[in-house]
Amino acid sequence: MNYFFLNWKMYLDRDQSIVLANHVASKDTLPDNTVIFCNDLALSEVKDIIGPERVGTQNVAWVPAGAYTGATSAHMYKQAGATHALVGHSERRHIFNETNIAIRKKMEACVDTALTPVLCIGEKKEQRDDGKWKEVLSEQLILALEDLDMKGQIFYVAYEPVWAIGTGVSCTSDMLQEVVDYIKQVLGTINQNAIILYGGSVSSTNIKDFDNIAGVDGVLIGSAGAKVESLDSMLEVLQ
Ligand code: 13P
């Protein structure tokens, strides 16, 4: 498993984040490319515990500074020690009504600040059932990335089908292979190249399956990565 990304969402408060970060830091079997997307208020401490280049933010404002009450810019996250940013997570899209246009601006803000973006894309259950997943994914990819000069920076695309997030129902290997091939095809048409991750009900029982899919370089884990027992079980399976 090349990339082991943990999205702690709003599961853990600052003190709990510090406890779990210390636990993670104590593991000698941690994949090299481990990044923790923790709560903002814990970011600086988690960075001190887990080390540089291993902490990210779960969201980012698209403007650098100014009269934007409640927002935090890419520059501010960088200053606090973040090197990565989730952009367009489905919970941001669907609970906080983030549009593809806002997500594009957030991608631009990340590139301008050299914060490595993890663009999250994924279709809803009804879109999959209606055979519209290709349409949805290509729109999300194209609006976020077409003609965007990445300035040589690497970036990630995390395929996280909405129906797989927090449901215990993950994407099957066949389905995921088809999606990843399609994502690569769309990226090719807009001259972009990304590291591809999978997210959605990843656990110790299925994490190895995702390791074996051509074109999938790693995982973005939600709830199973926010608890000691399930985190340890995943690391054991990966050894
Ligand atoms: P779960 O692993 O809890 O399904 O969440 C996935 C996710 O949203 C990671 O960003």
C-alpha cells in the first residue's frame, strides 16, 4: 500500500486527535506515505507528533485572505504545518452544498500555495443505479482540472463513491477497476496525471483487495482510521 491517508473527519476532538496521533506515530509498520487529515484545531500538534509532510486539512478556502468570516486559507493551513488538503470531499459537496465551481477555485488556491490537493470525486447511489456514474465523474474531473496548470506539482484523485462512504458497502474490485481505468482516460484527455486513491468503507477485511487493483495507489480511510483497534488491524493486514 503506497498511500495510507486517514480522514479523521469531525470524529475526534483536539485531545483525542493528539492521543491517536501519538499511537500512530508509535507504529513501526506505518506506510511511508501516511497522511492524517485531522481537525483544524489539532493540526499543529498532530504535525509535531507525526512529523512533517504527513498532515493535511479537510477543507480549504479559495481566497488567500480577507473578509471571509469563518474561512481558513491554504496559506494559513500551510503556516500551521499542513502539506495536503482534501478538496471536494462528498460531505463538503452534499452536506455543505459545495459546487464544482467552488471546488475548482479551491484546487487553484492549493496550487497557488503549493498545498498538495486530494481531489475527491464520486457518484451517488441513484446516479450509479441510473448508469450515470461516468457523466458525474467526468464532470467533476473536468470542471476541477481542465486547463489548470499544476505547475509540476503532484496531486491526488480520490474516488469515493457516496454510496460507499460510512455504509459498510465498499466498491467491488471489478467495479473499481472499471472506474479507475475511466478516471485515467478522462485525465488523459485533459493532459493531467494524478495518483489515484480509493475511499469508502475501507477496513481490515478489504484493504488488501484495493492494494491489488492496477492503477489504485492507496486508500483514503474514514471511520476505520479514527479508532485504535481498527487502525491496528489494518496495519497488521498490510504487513
Ligand atoms: P469511511 O471509510 O468511513 O467510509 O469514509 C470514507 C471517507 O469519506 C474518507 O474520506
